[in-house]
Amino acid sequence: CALPIFVPNTVKTLHRGCFKALNAKKVVLPDHIKTIPMYCFQGSTVREFKMPKKVNKIERGGFYDCQKLKEISLNSSTMQLGENAFWCCKSLEKIEIPKMITVIPGGCFQGCAKLEKVTINGKITTIGNGAFSHCKNLKAIRLPNTVTNIGMAAFGGCERMREIVIPKTITQLRQQLFYKCKSLRTVIIKADKIIVDSFAFSGCKSLVAFPLEKITQCDEWAFD
């Protein structure tokens, strides 16, 4: 279907997988919709999507495997993202995280191969396991000082990332955190002490700058 789909105002609630595998370039939802349910647009061909003004929650896999999704805007009222919300949205080029969101959950942007720009506006405290893994085009990301937990492999496979600044609130770099970040050259650690888990920098062939003097524990194959 080449034409956009306009969902009528009579629709008050969306249900799980309601637009799964939909063949449409654009879907326009009523402004009163508050939740994008689990796997709502899974595998659809939607290319652009404007979030309804009242949406405050995108559940698990809301836009899972929407490989043609290039542009999406999250509104300021969005408070919660589910795991794998944008998993493998391979055409997505940029995303702006609203102020109300405090957690970027596991796998949220995993496999978004063309994602170049991530803007974090809020006070993010947690970045989940594999949240940005295999975002091959992501060169940099600014982590706010509110982040206290970064999960395993959160940035694993970000092949074009060149530099990362770890805020002072982070004292442990978890397993495979930057696994196979082939272009990563510089890691800046703001904390006085850091624990480096196994395989955290495995496959980082270009790494030349790291404050080794700050390491208090270095697990097996951390820099393999």
C-alpha cells in the first residue's frame, strides 16, 4: 500500500501486534492514543512515524524489525521505552530521547545499523544490555552524569565509534561493553577507580588511549 494509513478517531486503544507486517509507508494514529503496545508494528514497512501527542509508553518490541523505518519523533510526554522497542530498525538514522525517559532498556536500538546520532535530553540512569549493540554507524554518544548503570554489550559492535567518555558515576565496565568496537581509539574515564569485566574491550584493535592506572580489577580477556 503506497498511500498512508489514517487510523480513525473512533479507535481508542491499540492491541498487541495490531499492525504486524503491515505494508504501508506511513501510519497516522489519533492523538488520544497513549500506548504503543507490544510488537505493534513488528516487521511492517513503515518509513516515517510521528508519535501521537499523548503517547507515554512504547512497550516491548513496539517497532521491532521495522527495517525501513527512517524517521520517528518521540514526543516530550513519552516516559517509558520497552525492551527491543526499535530492534533492528536498520534504516533509522537519528533518535532523540525525551527528558522524561530515565531508562534505555535492553536491546532498545540493537541492530540499528544506520543510526548516526543519539541525543539524550533527560536524566538517564540506566542503559540496558545490548541497548545500542551493532549500531555500526554510531561514531559517538554523550553519556550524561546521571548514568549509574551500563549493561553488558551495550555498545558492542559499534564499529565506527572512535571515542567514549565514561562519566564519574560509572565504576564498572561490564562484559563485552565495547566488544568489537574496531575504530575505538580513546576511552576517557572520569571516575577515580574502575573495574573492567571480561571481554569489555575484546576486539578493539584501534584502542591506544586508556587510563590503565585507574583499573582496580581487570577480568580475563578484558582487552583481548
